[in-house]
Amino acid sequence: MSEVVNVRDLGSQGMVTLRGDMSSKAFKAACKALSELAIPDRNKITEADGKGIVWMSPDEVLLLLPHADAAAAVAQFAAAMGAEHHLAVNVSDARALIAVEGPFAAEVLAKLTPADVHPAQFGPGDFRRTRLGQVAAAIWCVAPGSYRVICFRSVADYTLNLLSASAEAGPVRHF
Amino acid sequence: MSTRLSTAGRLIDTAKPIKFSFNGKTLQGYAGDTLASALLANDQLLVGRSFKYHRPRGVVAAGAEEPNGLVNLGSNGTFEPNQRITTTELFDGLSATSQNHWPSLEFDVGSINTHLARFLPAGFYYKMFIHPRPLWKHVYEPFIRQSAGLGKAPKDRDADTYEHFNCTVDVLVIGGGIAGLAAAAEAGRTGARVLLIEQTAAWGGRAVVDQPTIDGQTAADWVTTTLAGLAAMENVDIRTRTMGAGVYDHGYVLAYERLRDHAPKASGPRHRLWRIRARQIVTATGAIERPLSFAGNDLPGVLLASAVRDYAVNFGVGIGDRTVIATNNDDAYRTALALHDAGLQVPVILDARAKGGGELADQARAKGIRVENGKAIASVKGGKRVTGVSVCLQAGQGAVLEEISCDCVAMSGGWSPVVHLWSHCGGKLTWDEAQAMFRPNNDRPPTGADGEAMVIAAGTANGHLYTAEAIADGWSAGRAAAHAAGFTAKPEAIPDGSDVPELPLTPVWMMPQGAGYDLRSKSWLDFQNDVKVSDVQLAAQEGFESVEHAKRYTTLGMATDQGKLSNINGLATLSGALNIPIPSVGTTTFRPPYTPISMGAIAGVARDDLFQPIRKTPISGWHESNRADFEPVGQWRRPYAFVHKGESVHDAVKREVTNTRTNVGLLDASTLGKILVKGPDAGRFLDMLYTNMMSNLAVGKCRYGLMCSENGFLMDDGVVARIDDDTWLCHTTTGGADRIHAWMEDWLQCEWWDWKVYTANLTEQFAQIAVVGPKARQVLEKMGGMDVSKEALPFMQWADGTIGGFDARVFRISFSGELSYEIAVPASQGRAFWDALLSAGAEFGMMPYGTECLHVLRAEKGFIMIGDETDGTVIPQDLNLGWAISKKKDDYLGKRAQERSHMADPNRWKLVGLETLDGSVIPDGAYAVAEGMNPNGQRNTQGRVTSTYFSPTLGKGIAMGLVLHGPDRMGEVIEMTKGDGTYIKARIVDQVFYDKAGEKQDV
């Protein structure tokens, strides 16, 4: 097993913020229509076929989809919600998506986030909004040893460098 | 003399010699040595000088409690002062120098202070500062300056790297002695996530030195077996060289791992700061032996009895050939036995107890060691090392009965549990009369978020000094901690320890009991800071009765060791002087960290490029490769100006201003906050946030607005655009984006939670570029796309469309007074759009401009800038912005505050323009002076400058400022301070210097 954790920018990713009453039929139906996915539980992500839905807060989910589809998704969601109070907005370009992969990837994250990312506690499908170093970030587990990080676009370089430095410093061998 | 014994030490490997240097002298030690044990093996007893009197100082202890053995370690990028030699593991090539002396360790001029001791008593500094006299300058001050600071400050950048690590565990066990091991083993058995940390490199604590029997094995064998069991548990992590530094609220603990202080050539971080969230914490932190207070107890060669034993057993080092032992308890007899076994002489054991010791004393006598009950040390003889002791009765005043020559004194005043970590977060203590110690009050533990106990003290740290009790206490602490964290398992046998029974100690706070002033003034309590028994007594006599006051007055316990050896003896001395019981005196506050941790560990990875996040716009790359002179704006780096070859920054700003006024300029305004506000109640919400009306803004239009805090002060401004029926886009200042978004959410989530409004911070979704200047429209028309004519897109309106093939939202707003389009495109296309604008604009003389040009342009137009014209004390009315305050609205945030008498006071300074008579620029921060002086003898003032620039457009200095009755005094000349005692004359004028009618922006 090579003791290396790779950190790389995954390039453009479509992201749409959807806010509304998540218990409403219209909201659920609109999410389903956009992604074929159910709204996940708190601190969870559901993913399939290049799309995903993330629980962000009690009245907000984040839709993950191909970058080119984001604008149409906003329009489609707005149309489906009709007069029901909601917000749908394309935030694809406001964010960066980073992959952290390797045998001690969880420890690389744990060097930077106060969240409990022990693999026994934070497995595939788990999602957290948290901080990495000095910036806000969201992280989720795709598979054991494979994680995704979303941060704001303006701090993408900082976050990449931060993760890379933490990866280069090697494993802690705690998890 | 101090030397290596023929008997091998437990921890050293004599097959692996190691070379190191001390004060330039090359010495040899072995793998497993600490720097202290290696120095002692080389007869280097003298290791430093004390802080105040520059007294010769030798090693006293063998662990973290050591007050004296502090050295400068390493050189250049690895130089570090104040490194404790007892916790510094020896490595090949280690280089140490002693500190706090001049010119040399052996001969130190500062030691003359010891002869001035009579003039340097407790509170000396305070007394001298009150009564300065010529003596101060010529005699005392040089000495104090000499003694300011122990080690040298590092001069080079730290060459090492550091990191943090966060983890969450069910049970954190601090301390790897037998109690901690038992706790971890029992907690681990339940399946709980357990982290066990030990500050030294070795497991087993004191038990492996003294070797009691545990479960029928030696303590060392039991430790080995237990460690193997722990290593086999997947849910348990064990770490040596990791110190529990501090316990904080809600089970947050900082631990300090020294990864390669012992192996500096290894790769990876040097230190790791663990940020642990523990459901339960077990503090099995052991106990520290107390010194005895007798005259000359600070001489090199006087050590704690346990330390003498540690050096002999662990490192095979004998401190002296002849060791006199002074004690008030049975445990110190173990030192006599250990030394005797190592072939060293113990001429006498002076047991201060009238009836002496128990079974261990019998063992000592059986080996032929002389034991004297009821006897004490009257004083220690020697200069830079011990040469002998004079013996007296403990009950007397110190009349010398005999003198005994020796080269080492081992002292034991009993043991104090290490209660630091228990106490950090509120654990209370109780005074144990029988054992003469403060121990954790288990009825008043530190409590967590749920109000339940979060820390359990265990073993000797809990006051259980015997093996049987200590190990059982550790076992039950581990079990209780796991249970409290939600884990249980069927109980197995409690580890069974046993050792020789002991007789109780007799508290001895002064030796001899009736010591006179001459002895008390040579009896040290705090070795590092030079606090003696007589100093604490003087403090009490002078009225410093609180232990916290006495501490600060005498500096007792305020050295780098934080009084680990001196606190209990000091407060017992205070108790005696005040004639009140010890528990009534109480302890000083225990504060983290337990021992000092490196600055590097605190910083972690946050250094150099990662010191702070630098926020970059989509166009930052262009700025970097085009000679931008950057300035920080919040965490953004924005171009201040783009400096052409041969230009000064000032020249560049002038050029950018002129070019923008005559041709066309380009500004990266991406940092501007952009917050989307949507919902049926959005209009109502914005009417509350802004001082003016936003609900009646027509779709497609823009309006400038002001935001105030509840206290009425202006906190942000910007242009709001109505996007559709229930959607507004609020522009904020660059620094305001996150703050104002949080402010909005605060009101929506906490106060107006039933209003139907959603917000989204879209600041980074868009690159926003301002195309500014008389030729701006020509550039956009050349690029092609949407209609940007005055008719299609008039001033203060916005429209969606395409420009040069880019999807764009174009705002006709102006912060410069020129024809201006602020164009937002998706951030991913920002750089391409910028490049396209530059190439289209080339023929029109387009040049990018920076923030200073932006400032000059807005100042020429008299536009305010948040942070210049405002400073948290300014209200919109001060800035003549009454026109932006709605009279129609019942309420807005800040309205009520602005009606209060002081806010409505007509004497508040108000905004005006200022123009110097000679055309020069008023200095930044200048005040307008008024007649006369205030009661402090300072010149009265009647105003101040808020913005001041050289205007390239007008060819002279222009400024804005707040002036008393300013708007009513147009044309009047006032005087502004220049900062050098002279004044500059300025005329009060209208704040709009350029295009007063506003025609240029509306074309």
C-alpha cells in the first residue's frame, strides 16, 4: 500500500442551491424530478449517475449535477415550485471541488477539520459542513479513503495547498 | 562526583554511545539518556543560573517539574531557548548551551545579586518603582536588565514543520503509569474509542522504577503484558511523547506530541498539536515529590529523593558518592536502598519524624545505613556544589549537632498529586490532612455540557500513593469513564498490586521547625525565580494575604515551571505566616498548558503561504502577471495600482485616474458583495435593513442604500437591484459581504423567523468588472450584443443580455462619476471576459485601474467610503445623507437610536469638503484645531479629515472631513494639524469637487 494521499482539483461541477420547505410535496417532487434522488437525511448525501443531493440545513439542499445543466435546473425547479416560497440559484462557479484520496485521506482531513471524520463515524454517504484550516468547507465520503471537499472559489488555492501540505506531512496512524 | 554507574540503567543502551555538546564541550551519553542524565553522567552538575540572584543551579528533578535545567538548544533554524533538559531526549549531535549568565556559567558577574539579596526582597520592583532615586539608574536597573528573560530569542525562521490533528474519542486517558494503563485497558475492553497518552518516551511511570508487585509479576512485566493487550485492541491508540497540555470546556483537550525532538533528522512534522474532543477524560497524571525547605536547598547536588533514584535506576547515574537523605516520609528510604544496591554510600538518613519510619526504615537499617529520627538539615555546605551538611534537631532552631561531608543531598517532603489537568476546567480540590496534600475533590469534578462529570482523576493523581489503591483506582476510572461514554463490559478481575506498608508522613514546611531569619532567607521555595521562605513571610507581613496576591508580589510559581515544586510549600509557608489552615489559604489557579508547548505547534500548518487564506478573484492571475501592486482588503488581495515600467506607484495612480476620466478604465470589482434576497417578505425585510425604501424599487432599477446597526451607526452601503417581483440583489462593500450576509441571516433566523425570505451569498458566483469612462459605451458596442445605449439602459438600471458572446448582467451604476457599466459574468468566464474587454478596449486607450484610483475617483465625486468616512461612530446624518433616510417608514434598524438626543445633537461633526489654500494634500488623520486647550493641555479640536488625496483631475489636494457645523461654514478657512506641530490652512467647501451636476455619469 503506497502511503500517499492525492489531492486534486476536480474542475467544474454544477451546483444549485435549493431552499424551501423540504417537507412539502412540491419541494420533494421537484428534487426528484431533477435528480431521481430522494432528499437525504441530515448530514448525508445521496448520489447516483453523476448527480447528487446534499442536506445543507433544515431548509436547504445542494443539488450536484453536470456544470452545463445547472442553469436549466434552476429554471425547472422554479417552475415546479410555482408560487410556493423557495429559492433556486446556480452556485456552480462560486465553489471549487477537490478530491482527497489515499490510505490516510481521513487523517489528512482530520488535521484540518474539527469534525469527527474517523472512518467508523464518517463513512460513504456522510456529509459535513465544517471548516478546513481557516476557511469554510463541506466534506463528504465517497468510499473508504476517498473524500470530496467543496470550498469557495476564492480560497481554492489555499485549500488545495493546505490539503497538499497536510498530505505530504504523512499519516498520523490514529484512525 | 556525579558519574555513570557500573549497574546498567533501565532505559539506556550502553551499546549505543551518543556524542553531544554542552557549552561547546563534546560529551558522551547513551541512547535512552535524557540530556539531564547524560550531563550528570559527565559530572556536569552545574547547569544554569537562577533568574534573580544568578545563583548556581543544578538539576533538582528528573521530569517535567524540573525548574533549573533549562538550556538553549540547537542553532540557527532549530534554535530554541528554555528547553528542559530532564525532558529532552539525547540524540546524536545535540548541541546545548546554558543560559542566564555572563560571561560564563562557571563565572557569572550577575551572581553579585546574591550578595545584594538583602536589597532585593519580595516586592523589590514595586517598592523601587514607587521611590525612584539615583541608585535605581546606576545600580539596580543594569542588574534587572541583565536578568530580564532567561534564554535568548531565536533569530532565524523555524526550519521545522508542525501540524494539528483533530480527533474525537470516547475515553481519553492522560498518563501512562500503571493507573493510566489500567484505565485504558479496562475502557478499551468495552469497545469504546480510547486514546492513551504519556508525556515521556517510556511507559509505567514510577512503578517501573520502584518495582512493586502487580498480579504476581514485577511492575515492569505487568506493564509489558498490559501494553501488548492494548496494542491488540483496534479501538485503542497509545502514544508516548504526548503530553496532555490543557483541559477545556465540553471535553476539549489539547495534547502536545513531540514527534522527532529525539530524532531531528527524521522527516515529517516536529510537533503535533492534538485537538481532542473526549466524551470522558481520565487524568492519571501521577504525583510530584516536594522539596524540603532548609538552608542551602538550592545548591547543585541537592535533588528530590525520587530523582536521585530515577537517575540511578533508569539511567545508571549516581549523583554523588555519598548521599545524605532528608525526609519526612517512608518513600525516600527507597532512594537509600536503591543507592546502597548500586554500591553508593548513604552516610545518614535524616528523618524529621520523631518516631521515624516503618518497614522500609528497618530494611535500611538492616543494610547498615545510619538512620537518625527527629533530625534535620540545618544547612547545606558548598558553593557550586554540595560538600556537606550540618545536622540539627527538626524540633529546634538549627543548632548544629554535627557536620557530615557528602556530595549529594536527596530530599523528600512528601508527594503532591498532579491536579493541573483536573483543575483546568473547574475541578475542585480538597486538603488531605493525613497525607498533607491537595487531591481532587471527587464530589466536585469538572462538568461537561450536560452538567455531568467529564473528568475522572485516577491513581496517584487522585491521591492514592500505594500501588494497590492506585491501580485499582485506575481500573475503576477506566470502567466509569467508558460507562459514562455509553460503553460497558462484564467486569474482570481488578489488577492486584502490593508494596511495603508505610508509616504516615509528618508535614514539614520548614527545616528545622524554628529556623531563624538567616536560615529562612537561604531556604528556597522557587528555585527558578529565587523566592525564599523569608520572601513569602515578608509578603504576608506586608498584607499580601491572598495566595494570588502573595504569588504576584513574590513571583512564587511564576517561572517557566509554573511552580510545580514550589506551590504547595509556598502556600504552606503563607499559611504558617498568616496562622490560618492550609485549605483556607487555597491554591493559585492552574492554567494550561501543563508545561510550555512550542509556538510552532500552536501555529501548526498556518505559516508562510498558509499563514492566512488569500482570497483570489477569477482575474487575480492576470493581476499577478501584470505588475499589480497589491493591497490587502479583508482576506482579498486587490491591485492598488498597475505600475508600468519606469513609474512610481503614485505616478501609476495619477495615470489611471486621468485615463479613466478621459478614455476608459477597467476595474476588477469581483470582490463586491452580492447577496440575493428572495421571498414574499423580501421587500419588507429590506425596508427594515436599509434606511431608505427598497420595496418600492421598480423591477429593472437600481438604488443606492445605507445599512445601520441597531445603534444607528452606518455599517455598510451599496446598490440594490430589483431582479423580479420578489427578488432583490444587494451589493455590499468588499469587506461587508460575509458580515452582511450573516447579519441578514441573524435577523431572519433569530428575530423575524416567520418572515418568508431566503438569502444566498452569490459574491463568488460572478466576476464583476467595471468598465468606466467616457469611452466605455464604445468599447461595449464594439464587442457587440445587448443594447447599451442610454435609451435602452439608462443610469441606475440593469439588464440581462450578452456582451461579446458572454452571458452578462449589466448594471448602469457609477462609483466614479463617469459613464460606467458594472458587468457580472459567471466566475468561470471572468478571466476570458476580462481579456476580451482588454483587447476590445485597446483602441480606446483602455487601462485597468486599482483600488487607489477607485478611491480618488470617488473622492473627487464626494462619494463616501465605508471605513473612511465611517468608523463605527458615524451616522448617516453626519454625512449629510438624510436624503437616503426614508421619512415614510415606521421603522428600520437604527431608526430609534438615531432619534436619541446625542445622535440628534446639532453639534455633531458633519461632512464637508476641504481644500487647502496652497493646493497641498492634508495629511491622513489630520485634525481641525479649535481655540484653546482642553484640561489635559491638548489643543481643542473641531473636526477631522476622513479622506484625503491628491486629485490628478483638479491638480491639487482634496479632502473630506467631519467638521463642527461644517455645512453652515462654507468658505471659512480652518487649520488642520500636519503632525509636526505646524498647521495647514484649508477652506470648507462642498464635498463634490468634480461634476457637481452629475452629468457625466448620466450620458
